[in-house]
Amino acid sequence: MRHCRSTRLAYDSCVKYLLDSPGFTDGTAVQDSKTHLRTAITISVIFGILWLSWILPLGYCLWSYYWVAQRRKPVSTSLPNKQVDGKHGETRICYVCNIYMPARTYHCGPMRKCLPHYDHFCPWWMGGVWVHNLKAYLTFLAFLPLYHAFVFGVGMWVAVDKDRRSHVKVLMGTGIVCGLAFLLSLGIMIGMWERLVFRLSLEAEDENPCFLVDDEGVPQESKDPWSQGWR
């Protein structure tokens, strides 16, 4: 991601600013130098934790989609429990995979196969969200705004130093990028958590809800085998 270079620049500039402060450069103010060192270590540790908190779930999502899903064979549902199209009342059949589509299973275009609890293909990290990586995806969305907010705050804190005007423009630009990234990631996180967790709705079901019927076409109580929500 392009914003990763900007956030790393803000972090490097902040640590360099702290280590170049009086006490490190002229041998004076020993107590002050210890304070700056502790601050630099604290920032480094928090930065590392927040970076790992979203990069590891993202890595899991990619592995899940490009390794696990790639090797998974589409499974047909067993009748009489059929999931029918909410608009047309027809049995859901995937003619690409040649199966009766099980409950809450949808066809993934980029993967060219049906995946259980498939939600959408995310263009930001070029991967699909399905049952195997859904929790990791939600974790990734939860921590990414925190990471952006931290880097934005650190960058702005260093940028206010009037003695380092050569870095101010770079840090201000980085801060703007991180601020916009924070707002974007926060908006996406709120939208996805609201739909996937609180409403238990997949992307395809918002436009075309489906329901279960028996052999006679009588609707059954919908039981979600892949519930990730709180109800």
C-alpha cells in the first residue's frame, strides 16, 4: 500500500527527532535525554504493535483466499433443504460450478467458484472475504484506523517543531495522507461491521435476499450455519 511508505516516514522522522534532541547531541541534560529515549522506545513499541495488529490479519486473509479457497471444491446442497431466490422464488443453481448452491453460498467471480458465506472481493487488498477469513477481515478493519490515527498524531506532534522546518512540509503532507487514510478506513470499518456483524447480512443479500424452503416450497426458519454476529 502506498500509505505505508508515508506512515513509515512519519515514524522514522519522529524517532530521529527524539534521538537528535539536546542530550543526545551535546552531552547535556542527561535526564532530558533519558526522557527522550524512553519516548522513542515507547513510540517504536506502539508503532510495531499497531502495525502487526492489522498486517497479520491481512496476511491471513490473503493466505485464506489464494491458498485455502483456491483448493476448495464447490459443495452442492442436499435436498429437500433448498435455498431459493428471494426475487423469483427459483432454486439457486450455479451453472458454472454445476451445483445446487447451499445456504449463504455465493459465486466468487475472480475465483470462479462458489464459496460459503462469500461476501465480496476487496479491490484494496485484492482478495475475497468468505467464511474462512471473515473474522480476520473484521480484525484487520478494526485495527487499521487505530494505526492511521497513531501515525497521524505522531507526525503532527513532530511537525510543530519550529527548529526543523526542513521536515515540516514532508510531515504535514504525511499527516494529511494519514488523516485521509484514517477517515477512509474508519468509514469502511463502520460500514462493514454494521452489515456483517450487527445485521448478519452479506453483500449479495442486501440486493437479493434468499430463504430456505422444503420440497413443497414451504419456507423454513433460516438457520445461518456461518453466523459471525452477536445475535
